[in-house]
Amino acid sequence: MSPFGPFYCVFRWDLSKFDCPDPSKTTEVRIRLASESEIGSVAELWYEGLGQEEGSPWMNYLKKWTPTSAGRWFLDSKKRLGAKMLVVEINEKIVGINGIISERNSGKGRFFTGVVVSPGYRKRGFGSLLLHKTLSDLRREGLRWAEVETIQGIPAAKYLYPKYGGMGIQVPA
Ligand SMILES: CC(C)(COP(=O)(O)OP(=O)(O)OC[C@H]1O[C@@H](n2cnc3c(N)ncnc32)[C@H](O)[C@@H]1OP(=O)(O)O)[C@@H](O)C(=O)NCCC(=O)NCCS
């Protein structure tokens, strides 16, 4: 991490070039949209998942949020912008999320929460499953691009987002 604080960056996928085969998953794993009654626990997972990343890169960002205010943000995004909350579950326990907004005018799908996996379930392919499903759904909807804002050098930027054709673009902090 830079001594000047985190540098934000954007990852972008060209969905016209996205054609990766489905990653394999076992029968107890399911990907689906969260219901409204699940948004509270999804918000807790998001808050804890960002908080428990190595080196605490999200610490400053999270000062603006509590799990309760994040839950209100997710519900409001659904109501106003038609946001979807994709979740992955194993044995009916939600272990990862990605919140998505489809912007028809710009042809872009934005991950407004970023992909977040529960700390105890990382490096088992759940992040890749969420990313793959997000990209294939957005492509099927007819969107051209997918984008997420993240922090340079963290595991998401180093290992997950470069998958499936994701390209990093640096932006001023
Ligand atoms: C980034 C994150 C979502 C990845 O989820 P995950 O379920 O561990 O991802 P996967 O298991 O699908 O891993 C994807 C690839 O990255 C690699 N990887 C993931 N984390 C890694 C780490 N800490 N060190 C080394 N490799 C790592 C995996 O080995 C895998 O490699 P492969 O494609 O060659 O098989 C998870 O670490 C996380 O929730 N981090 C905190 C939240 C966050 O910062 N999210 C980004 C918000 S913008």
C-alpha cells in the first residue's frame, strides 16, 4: 500500500469479447438474486468482507458506512435504479455477493458493491463464480461494458478482476 493512501482504479470488461466457459461448481453451490428480506444480512457480509481484507485497504472507505446504512443504500439502489444483488450460497448459506446496476444509456453494467466473499470462504472459486455470472448476465442483457471501481494492489485487483478479460485503468484518487 502506498504511504499516501490507496490509489483507486477501475477494471473494465469488453463484453463483446467475453466468451469464457462456465466455471465448474458442485451441487451444493447456487447463484441467485437476493430477496429484499435478505438485504440486511447481505449488507453485513459486505461490511465485514471489506473490513477483513489483508492490510485493511478499505478502512477509510468504511468509515462512511455501517451495515445498516449499507442495507438502506442497497434497497434504495434497487428501488431507484433497478439494482440487482447477486449472491452465491453453499448449503443455503450466503457466502459472497455482487451488486449490479445496468446503465442502459451508457451500455455499461456497474458493480456498485464490488465482489465480496466472506473471509472464511475465500480462494475456493466463489469470487470467480460471481464475476463470471455477472459478466454473462450483463452480456445477455445486451450491455457492452462492465466496470468496477477498486483499489490498486489488493487481491481483487491482482487476482480476481484481471480474470475473464478485465483491464485495469488508473484513475486519480
Ligand atoms: C477479492 C475476493 C472477492 C476474491 O474472492 P475469492 O472467492 O477468494 O476468489 P476466487 O477463489 O475465485 O479466486 C480467484 C483467483 O484469485 C486467486 N486469489 C484470490 N485471492 C488470493 C490471494 N489473497 N492471494 C493469492 N491468490 C488469490 C485465486 O487463487 C484464484 O486464482 P485462479 O483464477 O488462478 O484459480 C475476496 O478476496 C474478497 O472478498 N476480498 C475482500 C473484498 C474486496 O476487496 N472486494 C473487492 C471490492 S471492489
